[in-house]
Amino acid sequence: MSNTANTAARYAEEGYRNEQIVMTRKTLSLRGNKSHKSKPTPKGHEAFLKALESSEAIVNFEKISSGVLITGKIKHSDKYTISVTTEDGQTHVLFKHDLSEFWTEAKQPNQEEKDAQQ
């Protein structure tokens, strides 16, 4: 007899109701099936990084270890790293723990855009 059948038989002998047996079977089947878990929605700086990645914005990164400033588009980010492609086509992998800060430059309207708004 299978483990589930043994459990069901034991519950039946002890006088448990059918609802409890069904619930136990569902619980056992859900524990073994982990394929239905979805990725959590990013929050905080993770959400900000994903938004910058999808918008292909130019981002500036300052490294703690060397003070080097790297400017480029975010190609990918995960829990520990950010991949940045610079204007010259090089891809840099930056470790988040080595970043002092990152920021984008707000687009400044040129004189023609200012005149068009007035």
C-alpha cells in the first residue's frame, strides 16, 4: 500500500471525516510540485534597475574600490551583478557590493525645445 493509502486508511479507522483525508492528499501533492512558483515582483532598487534596463537609459555607476565612473546601458542585472554595455561596445560586469552609487542624467531640453514650449 502506498503512503497516502496508509494515511487514508488510518484516518478512516480513527473516524476522521473525508474532508480531512482529501485535504491531506492535496497538501502532500502540493509539497512535491514546485514548478508552479512564479518569480516575485522586483522591489526597491531591483525594480529601478529593471526599469532602466527596459528603457535602455544611459546610467552612470561609481565603483567603491577604484572610484572609476562607468557610463552605459544596463544589459542585465541579477541579485549580485549588473552587466553594462558602454558606448564603445565593451561589456562590464559590475558587482553590486562594489558600487558606491548609480544614477541617470535627466535630459536637459535644448534651446529649440524651450522655444517650442513657449
